[in-house]
Amino acid sequence: MALRNALCLLLLIGGLAFAGPRRRAAPADDRVALAGMLVREGDWARADAVLDAIDPRAPGVDVARYWSLVGLVALHDQRHAEAAAAFQSALAVATEGRELIELNLARARMATADFDGAIAALDRAGAVGQSLPGAALLRAEAEERRGRPDAAWAALEDGAQRFPDQAELRRQQVFLLVRLGLFREARARGEALLARPDVSSRDAIAIAEALRQGGETAEALTILEAALLRAADEGPLLVQAARVALADGQPRNAARFLLRAAEAEPALYVEAAEAYRRAGDLEAALRTNGRVADPVAKARQRLGLLLESEDWSGALALEERLARLGLAGNDDIAYGLAFASFQQGQLAQAEAFLKGIADPEVFAKATALREAMAACAAAEGCP
């Protein structure tokens, strides 16, 4: 979950990788110190191996730090129940740095879906927890997960007031509003968030996607259009705007967004042509298809557009190109050419295309076409 990753990062900023104050290690504590250094450097596997070789009952071992490091390694490896047990072992002997250990215990409790336990650990973290933005994020998630959205909002609002430079707190407020169905407020707060210099186009895309999934496509488009006015790299925004426009029943607008995006990413011309097709503008779809660089994608799509346009001769004129591209043996292609031949009254040619079709779905269509051809021949009249 994006929230989980963000809050873990913010928690670690405050020094949570170490459950107590760092001091010079005694000789018997050298391996614990080494494990701490490995954790700090992100070398989790080696840290685990070092810790596994330590007997916490040995003289000179900093037991609280040992169990804190064991918990951090287990938390990283997603052994969440083991992590919680390790942090509890650390708390049983720790005389210093208990608040930091409680914060890590809260993370482990969250991962085991013990949301009440997470809140309790956060409460015990006291002033240290209140000094870290990640703790506010963690509290908000725990409160929401235990069915208290008002308390979740209060945690985010409190954190945002105390840490105005942390955009993640405002970002999560927007997502919470979307989950609560407060879409207009989510859009308003989203627009305010996007005006900050420390957010990016990815934020606009994420907010718009959350709104789209909530069925609020108009609000999502408003967010994206405002972001497009400020974006330096507008490609991803345009693609997301096209997706939202399609969901909103605006395929023509989607095509226009995709055309703009295709200037930097030509592969999107195929999608732009498809959007025009969905809008019923086959002329624009064919025109856009002409800009597709991939010859296989271009030929396949063009055949479909010509068939939909009832340009039977144009569709049949593609036969040689399709064969050259190795597409003639494709069942869908063969059926399309057979249908165009039938519409031209070329029954023998249509039968030649239908011969060899094996795909069950296409075969069923081919059978229906053969029946139409037989009726046509019996009536001595064809389309």
C-alpha cells in the first residue's frame, strides 16, 4: 500500500531503525553493533545472519537493542508476528528508547491487523510519536481500519498542522475523502494539494484515479485539466485524462488527449484511433490509424475500421499487406476478409478465407456466415 510505504519512510526518518540511544559497544556487543550497521545500510540478509548467531543471554549483549534489530529484520521480511514478539521482548528489558520501540511495535501490529494494538502502542509512544509525521499516518490508517473515519481524519489534520511540509498527510486526506464519498471536497482539497511545489503529476494521476474508481469522472477530469496547465511532462496526465474521459462517456475527448500524448509516444496513435472509432468518427479513426508506426498493429486496426466503415473493397485491398505481415493465417483476419468477400458477392473467395478457421468463437461466426452464403446462393442473389 502506498500509505504504508510512505509512513514507514517517515518513521525511519526519526531514527526508528534503532530502538535505543547509540553508544559505544562493549567487546561482547560487537556483533549487535555490526547487525545495527547492516540494518542501517539495508543489508537485511547479512543482518539476519549476524543476529541469528547471537545468544541474547550472553554477557555484555545489549538485549533491548538486539531484540529491536531482530524485530526490524522480521518486519522487513514481512514476518510480522515475529516482529511484534521481538519488539515486545525489547520492551520487557528496555530502560531507554521505549517510545521508539513502541512505534515499531505499532507498525508490526498494523501488519497483523491488530489495529487496537497499534493504537495502544502509538499512545504509549507519547511525545516521540507526536514528533514524527509517520506516526500520524500510521494512526490515521489504524483508526480508519477499525471503523473510525472521524478519528482517522483528526489524526491526519493534526499531523498536517504540525508538519505542514509533509505533503503525504494532505495527500492521504484527499484519498480518505474519496473513500468516504465526499467527492467535491476531495476535488477541492486535491486542487489545493496540487498547487504545492512539492507534489508532482503522479499525485494528480493518483487522485484522479481514486475519483474515477469512485465513479466521479467529472471531478477527476477537473483535477487532471488543472494539472495539465502546470505540468512540464504532460504525457502521463494526458493518458490518464483519456482513461477518465472514456469512463465518462467522452471518447472524442479521450481521442484528443491521446493524440496530444502520441506526439511524444507514437504507440498511442493506435489507442487514439480506437477512441475515435468508439466516438463513431470512422474518418478520424482511419486518419489517425495512418500515423501508427507499428505495421502489424496498423494493418490489423485498419482492417477493422474499413469493415466497420463498410468499405469492402478497401478491406480486401489489404489482403496482400496482411499476408506479407504474416497475419493472413489469423482466424479473426481471415473471417474479416471472408465477410468483406461475401459483401462483394465473391462467395468462392469468402469460402477460401473461411477454410481452416479453428478458433471456437471465430468458427461459430464462420458457420453463421456460411449459412448466409448458402441462403444467398439459393436465392441467386447476394449483397
